[in-house]
Amino acid sequence: MTIQQTLRIDGHVLLPGDEGYDHHRKALNPALDPRPAVVVRAAGAADVRRAVLAARTHGLPFAVQATGHGTHVAHDGALLLNTGAMTSVVVDPDRRVARVGPGARWRDVLAAAAPFGLAPLSGSSPDVGVTGYTLGGGLGWLARAHGLAADSVLRAQVVTADGTPRTVSADRDPDLFWALCGGGGSFGVVTALEFRLYPVTRVYAGALTFGRDRAAETLAYYRRWIERVPDALSTAVLLTRDGSLVVKAMYAGDADRGRALLEPLRRVAGPVVDDGMRVVDFARAAMGGTFARTFDQVRALDDDLVAALVDEPDTTVEIRHWGGRIAAGSGAAAHRDAPLSVVLDSVASPRTAAALSRCGLGSGFLNFLHDPARLPSAFTAANWAALRRIKGTYDPENVFAAGLAVPPAALVAA
Ligand SMILES: Cc1cc2nc3c(=O)[nH]c(=O)nc-3n(C[C@H](O)[C@H](O)[C@H](O)COP(=O)(O)OP(=O)(O)OC[C@H]3O[C@@H](n4cnc5c(N)ncnc54)[C@H](O)[C@@H]3O)c2cc1C
């Protein structure tokens, strides 16, 4: 039987040479030139199930993609399931819940939730896919106030490696639900996701730009100042390639209060070159992130690390405040107790690398990782062991092995 005969789907099956194959095989990263054996454009959950089973029948590696924003490995020779057409978004304003298809992007949810005065825990780009972002943890500008996106999932519909459609939640298959919400896309293929929305409409957000001459003092002050700020305020300090010090901030509350909270930091940083703080709709608060070539969560920002970061040449450095409701969450994602993360858009100099290895947790955050070899660093040792165990239960043959995939714990011989 050919793969088209096995599939018999409502969506589209695209083979090399077919119209649309070249468009739908692509990832966002232009350095990747993936050559899947077949691309399946799913129209619904039944197609997802048929695609999983067809990959197994034909002995093809299986991979799933919604937008290609988080695809870091070329899925050559695979059956690539594309969920980009499954974009439904339904908002229940009374329960403050959204239910979305696996192809929905944050832009779709922001637009559907805003008329009800609600917002999702989206991140820096509205083009990112809801499902990949959420399964990978989901660190947005409301995370200190309301937690990681993965912690706000209420229910998921998922097709597991044996082709079984399941509805999972804290009450149904709780171990699979826990692994999925923060452990990434290698436990099953999500066909629908239900998650909480929050009553956030207008926020005080943007960036303050300063000269860089007081960078060391500002960072030394920042590490103490963050201990006193409320969870509704999220900030990051950037030392940019063009020689500026930038404070990015979002306060989910009254602008006067937000301004007053930022004032002490502003005084230490020196004269403001540009004040880009505004009251804006949450959906329009463009808070783009820094490309993470180096990423670590750090326990502390000691004087050596501050000095190394200030002297880091030809780099943008971003120091971001975590904590708040992120620390309160118990999901699989991230190292919850780290108060800060450090991102560099380049490889760290030996001095910074040494300082990071002293202050840092050696950790990556799943959504900011590109290298599958570093995957264990995205989790605590206990969570990594639990994820591998759960993977061994639900996908012992490692059908979902593509990309940043948790390998199953070896089965214990009976
Ligand atoms: C411009 C940009 C800004 C970003 N900003 C943030 C941010 O602020 N915060 C943050 O936390 N992350 C951020 N990210 C990272 C982003 O969340 C991840 O790259 C995420 O994986 C993207 O998901 P996607 O569905 O768009 O990508 P895709 O490439 O389509 O999918 C990525 C992975 O998600 C999994 N996946 C997707 N769909 C399914 C499904 N239906 N079932 C099971 N697994 C699935 C698969 O493992 C897949 O390999 C950003 C990325 C970019 C490019």
C-alpha cells in the first residue's frame, strides 16, 4: 500500500514535486532545508491519528510542525505533520478559558480574547504557535503575574504514539498531562488545547533607553531592587550592541503606579535618552526578545558576572527577572527557583562563561533551546527523570523522537 492509500485523510498529502510541498516543508530558520518524505496537512484530529499510524506502518520518522518557529532540526525523510490549517479559537468569557486548535497562533487568541477584556499568557511574538510555545513552558511578559503558559493549561486532546486519542488533564492521565505541559512535544500530538485567560486589557509597557556609562551600578542595583517589586511588574535590563542600556518593562496595572515603581531604577541608570513607556493594549505591547545563543538561569548576579557582562564585546546581553508566579508553579518546565536569566545573542567570552558557570544553573529553557544535546539542562534532575519515565510509558518505542524530544527511560526487564 502507498502512503496516500494508508492515509486517506481529509487534508492534503504532499510528496516531493507536488504543488505546496516546498512551501509546507519549510521551517522558519532559513539555514534549514528540510526534505521530508511526505508532508501531511491535517484538517482535523482524525487526520492527526491517521498520520501517526501511517508513519508507523511505513517505518517513517514522525515530526509535527505548526508554524516552524521552533523547528531546529531538518526533518529529512520524515512524515511531517503540518497542523497549520487547524486554527480554530473559541473563547468562553464566563469561564475565562480559550480552546484552540494546534495550528492557532497567539495573534488569533489575542484577537479573540481582547473583546472580552481577557488576555492569554502569550510571549514576545504574536506569530508564534500557541501549542509549541505552551508545551515548551511559555515565558511571556505576564509570567511573573500569572505563571508560565504551560501552568495555565486545563486540558489537552492528544493522540499518543499508539494512535489513541485521549483527553488529558490534572484528573485524567495526570502524569501524561504534567509531562506534556512543559516537557515539550514528544509525548503526543496535541489536537486541541484548553487554557486559562486573564483579565488584562491595558498595560504600562515599553522600554527606557539610557547611555551605558552606569551599566555596572544599574545591574548591581537591579539585583536588589527586583526583590521588592510586585509580581505585576516584569522587567529586563539589556546592554545592547549599539552601546545603550535599555530597561524593558511591563506593568499590568495603573500607569502612575508603574512609573513610580520604575523610578528608583531610572534614577540609578542616569538620564533617559528615550522614554518608550506607554499605556497600550496588551495585544499591541511589542516586547520583542533577544535571540538566545547563550542562555542560563542564574541564582545570583555577583560582581564578577556583572563586570563580565558589562565588558562583553559585540553582544547584546539581556538580564531578565523571573520569580513571582513562575516560582510558584509545579509544572515540568524550567528551574523555578532561579530569580534571573541571562541571554547573550552570541557565544559568551571565556570570562563570562566562567562567571556564568559559577552563578548559573547550567540550564536552558526548552523554548529557548536549539540544540537537542542540551535538552536535559532545561529541567531539574528530578523532573528530567520523571519525564523520561512517563515517556517510557506512553511512547516506549520513541515514535515522537524528532527535534527537542525526551528519550524514554529504558524499560526495566520484567
Ligand atoms: C520570534 C520568536 C519569539 C519567541 N518568543 C518566545 C517567548 O517570548 N517566550 C517563549 O517561551 N518562547 C518564545 N519563542 C520560542 C517558541 O515558543 C518556540 O520556538 C516554540 O516551539 C514555537 O512553537 P511553534 O508551534 O510556533 O513552532 P513549530 O516549529 O511549528 O513547532 C515547534 C515544536 O513544538 C512542538 N509542537 C508543535 N505543535 C505540536 C502539536 N500539535 N503537538 C505536539 N507538539 C507540537 C513540536 O515539538 C515542534 O517541534 C519564540 C520564538 C520565536 C521564533
